[in-house]
Amino acid sequence: MNKLYKIFIAICLAVSLFSCKSVETKKQLAFQPVQLPEIQAATVGRIKSSLSPSTLSFVYAPKNNNLAFHHKYLGDTIWVSLNEKERQIMTNAINAYLASYKENKLTSANNNKKAFFGQTSCFMEWGLFSVSHYAKPTLRFEYQLIGEKKLPYFIIATATKPALDKSKAQSPAIRIALSPAKCLEFLERINEKNLSDILDNLIKEFEKFDADFENTNEAEDTASFFQDVADESDVVIDPAEDEFIF
């Protein structure tokens, strides 16, 4: 991915994040989006329950307190953006899944039951080579038994939804699979205290007056936040049993 393409992706994401309804934050400053650590997760089909590796990347927009996560699936690059209320619903869903897993309640009785752990609205953008469409599908939280040992993965899913732009496109139907270990990592990314700390640190840096002449580094290009992620949807991996021990 060349630099101009990276900048284009960065602009598209920034526009989408900043265009959502703003919330009151500690200071309404135009801070650049902040990249958070990636998660090596997986995608899965609803019927053909084989796992394919998928890298989830995360970007937090302090200006309006939105967080977006990104992955590629079947050639599409997909961004899902959540506001604070939507993140709280997702947090509750993950915690309910983890509690049920610990109590051995994730049986075949509710396998693949839609929105078993709840659902929320979200803002989705997608496109083949770049972001070109947007929609507001429902984000569902459920579980699916995968592999010979029927390991219960937490599923983040959407159905197709007509695009809100003038095209006749349909949003992708996604199914992201997270083990209990990966769920804990996801909770760290959407944790409100962690996001608040990021904003606090940005404000401190903004208000800093004294210079540290010994540790002055050139500012990193915002576009470098956005890295090209290979399409991993055609690769099959085995369920990770060690990620279900925590």
C-alpha cells in the first residue's frame, strides 16, 4: 500500500468517525485517531464452521469518543464503528459469554442462536479496494460450537443491510469468532477507562509547555496508522484449545 493510498484510507476513516453524532468529552480538541494494538482473531461461516485467521485492528477517535475495528473478509475491507453506548452493550455481551463459559452453559441447545447475548446498532463502512459504502446494520452477539471438540466461540455477527449511499450495495455479513482469551483482549480495547486514559494523555501532551530537548522525535505520519492487512479468509486454521483455558 503506497503512501497516498494510506492517506486516502486515513481520511475516509476520519471522516466517518467524525461524522457520527458527537458526545461531550473532557475537551473538544481535534486529536488525530489513535491506533490500538491488533488482535489475531478468526472469521467463521455459519454453516461451514471452519476458522480462517483474521487480524482485527482498532482505531480510537478522541474527538467524538468513537472506536472502530477493522478486518478484511472475502476481499472487502470492513470498518465497524461503535459509540460509548454501543461499546457498553458489547461489553455486557462479552461478559455474559465469559460467565456462561465458566459455568459450562454453552451447550448445543443455543448454538448459533441469533443475538443470544444481545445486539446493538453500529456504523459500518466497506469496499473492495477502499471504503466506498456505508450502512447501519445490527451487530449481534452469540456463540457457535466449532471444531471436533465443539469449542464455544463468541461470535460478532451482522446480516446484510442496504447501503445508505445512492448505490444498490449490500453491507457484508460478517462473523468474527473470538475465544475466551481473545474476548479478554477485545474487552481491553473497548474498556472506557482505557479510552479515557488515552484522552487524558493526549490532553497532557497538548498542554505540555516545557521541552525535552534530549528526546525530540519527528511526529509520525497519521497515515502510518493504517497498515495493509492481507485477505486471510481463504485460509483454514484449527480451533485454539489453549485459548479456552483462563
